[in-house]
Amino acid sequence: MEISSNIKVSVIVPCYNVSKYIRRCLYCLKEQTLDSYEVICIDDGSTDDTLQKLNEYKFDNVKIYSFNNQGVSQARNEGIKVAVGEFLYFFDPDDYIVPETLKIIYNKAIETDSDCVQFNFQKVLEDTNIKQKSGNGNKHTGIYEKNDILKVYVPRFIGFSASNISKYGTQLFFKNKEMCSVWRFLYKRSIIVDNNIFFSKKIHLGEDTLFNCEYFCYSKRICYIDDVLYTYYSKASGAMLSSLNNMNTLLKNKIGGVEERTRLQYLYKEKHNMDIFPLYAGSLFLSAIELSVKSSFSIKGIKILLKYISQQKVLQAIDIIPIKGNIKIKTLLLMYKLRFFKLSFLLIYIANKVGIKMQ
């Protein structure tokens, strides 16, 4: 589908059981000061009256599509397929953007000839008035060219590196990391379409990370501005987080994450002759610990750990991480390197029984 010359930004809004937020969502999108944009609302098989509310509060440039429930990744993918704007913006319906958001980021993209514009946000605990500006991982404002994208953006979004594990448990661990949600970015649609970049359906937590890192692989220029243009409403709990408390679902998500990062590893090697594996190896190790801790309420949970840690890439990650850091990390890492997986799980199981935290 060709780009419509008069549509500057396509806003893609995945909607699933968000009836209580639809009015605010559509109101803040209607108030946008950009002169030409479309709003694509994807109802992902909602079981409440989300679809009814969408039709009730929609305005002229809103398009509504309804599908059987497939998850947020596929909902966004459906939006990508029908969008015609020069740029794409992904907006979560339970959050809020200021009226100038689309105009500011679109104009900045044109002014700097950037493939992507990133901006800042504030976090609000839902049902409170407490606001907190996000951190940007000590990243400076301005333009990031191709080499800077590889050196600055990819490492802080792809995961925790092998060398970073030694800082686990300290403030330095998160020093150069930042929230990777797609609603922090404006994307050039042609890059997404030409390179078939879509959200992975293999994972249900962290899909934004992988989408962004794939997009960065093809980006030649990214502009970062520190303007706070988005309000992210943080909730104490949610359906997605609850579903990932199911150990089999969490295991599937973790293995899917390994597979998708491996795909990106090959992509970066092909496009930039760059091995990104050491940049996220630490995350694979931490996932093994997370699975052990969350499944250690039963001795049968050992099966969860063994299925994950037997993945070739997970074993490779363990082997390249240096034995440094706090005593807990060094102990578990040494056991993993010696392939004492059952013993490591037993240690966590006992620690859980006596109330010692391993994370």
C-alpha cells in the first residue's frame, strides 16, 4: 500500500478490555495539534464494551478494526498492515500524551532528517498524583548517527551484558539502561515495511525491546529529545503479568526471547558484522535465576529450569560471563558453569523455604 501524501503520522492503538480508558484515550488523540494524522484502533477481541466505547467516542480520522484475541503484538502488527502515514506511533490506550506530542516529534523528525525520534515520559502510579520523570540512562540529547546507534542504543535496550552481571545488586547495574517501550519512539514507516519488521508473537513480555533493536539495525539516524510528552500510568498488577506467573507460560516466553535474540544476533552480524551476543548474555543468565526462584516453591520446578538452561545459547551465555559480583551471583554462576543445575536449584529451593532472597 502506498503512503498517502497527506497523512504524516499513523497512531496505532491496541485495545483489549480497556473500556474505562477509551474516552481519555480518544480525547487526548483528538486534541493533537498536528495537522494531518490518522488513529488506528485495533480491538483485540475485547470481552467488555471496549468496541462499543470506541465507536461511541471516535472522531473523523479514527479507524476501528476488530479481530479475535491474538495479543498486543499481533494487534500492533494488524495496525502496521493498514497504516498509511509517513511515520508510525504506537500508543497504549490506558496512558496519555500531551496535545503537542505528535506535532513536536514529527517536526523534529523532518527537521533532523531522522529515521526515529525518541522522547521522555513521566511515570504515574495509577490512582495517585505522584509523578516521576523517567531516567534516560545518562544519554545526551541530540542526534545519534549509525555508529552511535550501535554503540549507545543497542547495548542499553537489547539486555544486560555478560560484563554487567558483576554489578548486579548495585545502582551501577541499571546505570545505562532505560525503559524501551515503543510509545517512546516515532518510527519511519518505510523502514518497518521495507524490512518486514513486526512484533514477535513468541513472547508476551519484552516484545518492545526486540522490535526496537530490530528497527535500530536499519536506522541511520535517531534524534533524542528530553521533552516529557507521555504519561505512563503504572499499575500494581495486570493481566499480562498475572499470566506470566504461570510457570509454563513464563518458560515459553523466556525460550521465545532466546530464539528472537538469536535471530537478531544473526541479523546484526550480517548487516554490521557486529556480534551482539555478549551484550545480552547476562539477561539469559538472569532468566535462569528468575525461573529457578519462581518455580522453587515445589521441588518439581527443577524441570522448568532444566528445560530453559539446556538451550544452547543459554549455556553459551553462562560460559562467557566472568565469575564476579556478589556472593549469590558468583555461587550460582559457578554451579551453572560446572553444570550443577540440580544442585543450584536445590540451593534456591532451600533458600526459599528459610526465607532467603536469591534475587
